[in-house]
Amino acid sequence: MSEPADIFDSEAEHYDRWFETPEGRVLFANELQAIRLLWRDEFRPALEIGVGTGRFAQALGVESGIDPAPGALRLARQRGLRVEVACGEALPFASGSLAGALLLTTLCFAADARTLLREAARVLRPGGHLLVGDIPADSPWGREYLRKKAEGHPYYRSARFYTVDNLMKYLREAGFAPVGFASTLVRSRPGAPEMEPARPGLVPDAGFVCILAQKP
């Protein structure tokens, strides 16, 4: 396993419990609202790439996922998900077999973001949708995680954070056309999150952005 996968494998239960903390509950709820502005039930069959412990997939009704961390997948199975140990850069799915895919705070932990996006494009059928949700590197939240990375935080020391421009470039290189956007964590700041409505579009300084992209 890669270093990020190894950390999320060994620390799966600790990581999952964070979502039950006051901060974790607020961040999860805010991010889920932004995702739901763009995600549709008709994007099925669907897969979450980097499903982790399965909290987002369960909330969104996405039944399948892959992740390189077996410890995280044990918890995802307890949530009733069909999951498989695999890396996003080599998806165990036939070409054109899916209508939807999710990458939620996953590209920043990928060994090769460009290869992962090409794989997502491969497994989607023509007209299929990919939703990328991530933390922009140049937002207040992104700068906080970059600070943690520099300090050697075990979750973030191998992470790579991208700007929205980076993400858009990589999506287009993989053959996707961006068709929708949503933002949250605009008022919230690191260490002091608050509930706030998700906003359509790309809002400057948003700490979490969603890009819905379509395969032609």
C-alpha cells in the first residue's frame, strides 16, 4: 500500500470516529449539502473511488466503492456497501460499465491524479458523470492542510492539494467536460466550522468545492 493508504488502513476506526466529533459533524453535513446540489440518483450504477469508511456513499445511496485500505473497507461493509480493495489508478471495472462516479477528497491522496481521472473516464459510459469534491490548495482550508503537511501530520504529509484551475485542467485532459459546480465552507474557517448553505458555482476562498464533469 502507499503511505496514505497505510495510514487510513491502520487508523480507520480513529478516522471514522472523527466524523462524530462536533467539528466532524458540521464539516460532513456542509460537504454533503454541496455534493447533493449536483449529484443525481439517475447517475447509476455508480461507484465511489476512495470510498474509505463509506459515510458519504451510504448517505448518497451509492452502493459500491473501492479503496486501497482494507481497514477502512471493513467499516464500509458494516454500512452495507459492496466494496473491494483496489487503487483508483487501476479500477477493477469494465470500460463503459458505470453511469456515475465520485471522488470525494480522494485526488489529494492519489499517487497519480491524472491516471486516476483517466481510469474514471474509462469505466464511465458515454454521457456518464464524475463528481469531484476537494479542498482547493489556495483556500484558507487548503492552506491549513498544507501547513499540517509541512509539519508531518500523518494524514497529510504525503497529500497533494490542487487549485480549482489544476482540477479543471486535469479533468479536461482526461476527456471530461465540466458541467456544474458547488461550493461550501465559505464563512467557516479552520478550527471554527459552522453550518452554512451550500452555494451553486465556484465561490472564491471556498474550503470545499464540487465539480460535476461529464464524459462525452
